[in-house]
Amino acid sequence: MVGTLRRPPLALLLPGLDSVKEEFYSWENVFLKRGLATFSLDGPGQGATVKDVSDAGDFIAAEGLTACNDLLHGYGMGYLPPVVRTRATAHKDQAPEDFIFQKNMAVVVQPNVVDPDSGAGLQLGNLLIVGESGAESLQKLPMACAAK
């Protein structure tokens, strides 16, 4: 990559079935001390609504970044609703803020956060299924990030 990024890399923190984003405080501090930005989000079925997802995504614009694609979208035989983008990049197909995620719904969380000046960015995705007590990741590889 030519030049240097002015903004830190992003660590995306997603809770498991029996946890919530508030439990990530100590991990967020580990990443912050190592120069990474953090983004913590409760998964569908853990009390999150589209408004909650949009609220969490507001930090992207506040940091001077943009999201190239959706923060979250439905999945099943293709790309399905609900489509949730940042408020700054929302379009007419945006799900209503009072939308509640339902059991057995499959969603992909994949913020593609981009620096608008350099075009540099990172997209990570995780396919989740909404269950009785939270969201279960269908991804079998661990999503871990370490900085030296």
C-alpha cells in the first residue's frame, strides 16, 4: 500500500450466544492500547433492533470513515432483507429502525469500513443464525485479531 493510513485498523467484536457487547470492555481496552479502533455489536436475538445496529454504526461517520456496503443484511439463497447501512449511507431499502430480529433468521454482519480519502478499508463478515437466546455464528474459523 502506498502512503500511510491516518486512521487505525478496526477490531470487530461480536458476542457469542450467551454474552453481550457490554462484556467486551476489557477486550476493547486491550485493542485500544495496541492502536486499534473497536466496534462492539450485540447480535440479532440478543435484544438488538435495527435502531441498535444503526446506533452502533454511527461511530463510523463520527470517525471520518464511511461504510462501502451494508453493516448487516439477511441471508438465505442470496442477499435478503433486512438491509442495514449506516445512517450516512442508508438508502430506500433500509430496514425500519423498529425491525426486530426473529428466531431462525440468518443474517450476515459485514461492515466494510473505508477511509474515504485513501480508499483503504477492511471487510470482515460473519454469518449468524438467530436462536432462542441469541445469535450463533455459523463461521467455524475463529475471528481473532492481534497487534504487536
